[in-house]
Amino acid sequence: MSSGSQTVEGKMYEFTTQSGADTIEVGRKLVRLLEPPQLLLLRGELGTGKTTLVKGIAEALDAAEADEVTSPTFTLLHEYNGTRDGKPVKLYHLDVYRIEGERQLETLGLDELLTPDALVLVEWGDKFKSIRKRATGEIAITASGGDSRKIAVTLKDELASTQTRSSQPEAK
């Protein structure tokens, strides 16, 4: 099930999934809301399905098959090339959990990733003020018992006004 509502921060979409396959499907449908350029925080505890969601986003962009998408925990950054509405899109999946400070974060070259054709998804980015300030929204995933997950997507106002014209995705 999904729903959309307006918040102080912007447009919010909520989904509930019952399995990893459902979470991948939500990722596929989210692509309709994520028009580049975007820098989104991916929030959730270890094992809640952040990378699983990215698998669906990558598939929807024809950037990678689900089994090709892995967590960038040790590599810090994975890059995928895909398309959205016939236009090239770069999907960047970062995990900054192991980064210890802003100075170390600068070595990733985040500014260079933020091109007009980029979707940048950052796990654990909320620990850095510089990323929080630049974020255009966030995707928060919480476990709600067993394999069930609640996924909340918030897009900031400047993006929400253009996104509300798109059809809202529905989750299982």
C-alpha cells in the first residue's frame, strides 16, 4: 500500500512491503518520482533493505540487474549507467558509514557526482551536515516485524511541486 501527502518539508510517499521482492518493486516504482538531479539520504538500520531498494531503482533505470547491485560498504561508491524517459542517467550508490569526518568525505568527490543527470543515493549520509544540507530528500526504511518494512520517501518542496504532476507509484 502507498499513500502520498504534503508535509512541511515537501511531498511524502509511504509504502509498506512484506518481502525483499516487494521492496525491489517499490524501488522500481520510485524511479517515476526521482527526476535527476537528486541527492537522497537513504536512512535505515543495518539490514532494513536500503541496498534492496536500490536494486529496484537500478533495474527500473536499466542500469543493472538486481543481483548485480551490492552494498558499497567497503568500496564506498557504486556507479551504474542507465536511462530514464530515454535520457541517460547516472545512478550513484554510496555508503559513508565508514567515513569518519567531513575531510575524509571530501575525498569521495561528492560535488563531482552531482551532475544534471545524476541520482545520488547515500546510505548513512545523515551523519554529515554537508550531505544533509545538499540533500533533495530522503528515503527512510524501518523494519516493522519479520520481513515487513515501512518506506517513507520525502522530496523537498522545490522538487515536490514538479513531482506531484507525475503519477504516484503504488506498492503491494
